Amino acid sequence: MPDVLWLHYSRPRSGWYELDAAARDEHLARFAAARRDSVESGGQCQGSWHVRGNSDYSTVETWLFPDPDAAFTHWIRLTEAGYPRWFAFANNIGLRA
């Protein structure tokens, strides 16, 4: 059973909305490839939810990972794909008690 919960809060940066559809699709494909690599390495995406109410972010995505290194590697993949340029974010990691 996975021991690490990763919570990823995000919202698009202003520049994201200035990209044309083809450019956004290209970036989304790179982010999806990074996520697929994380699944192939043992990560389990639990889904993405829209945040309602008073928050700095518009979505929260949850993942389960077998260990902290797998969660860190997941974030490295997204970073290398250029994710932080286009999205403001906050990440939290929880370890099974």
C-alpha cells in the first residue's frame, strides 16, 4: 500500500491564457507524459478537483506514491516539462501515520 500522499494545488498563470490552443495543447501533452511516467513508476493519481471557496488555487490534484523519493521524482518530471512556468502551485506531502 502506498505510504505517501501528495497534494498539488494549482492555478494557471496569466501567460497561460495568452497562449493559443495549439501551444497549450503542446504543454498539456508534456505534462501528461510526465504524469504517465510517474504512474509507470508506481504513482497512483487519485484525481483532480476544482477548489471552491476562499483559496489561492483553482484545482487540487491528489496522488499516492510508494515513498517520498517517488513523489519528489514526479515533481522533477513536471518541472522539467516546464510546468512551473505556466502554473502557480503549492505542494504538500503527507506520510502514512
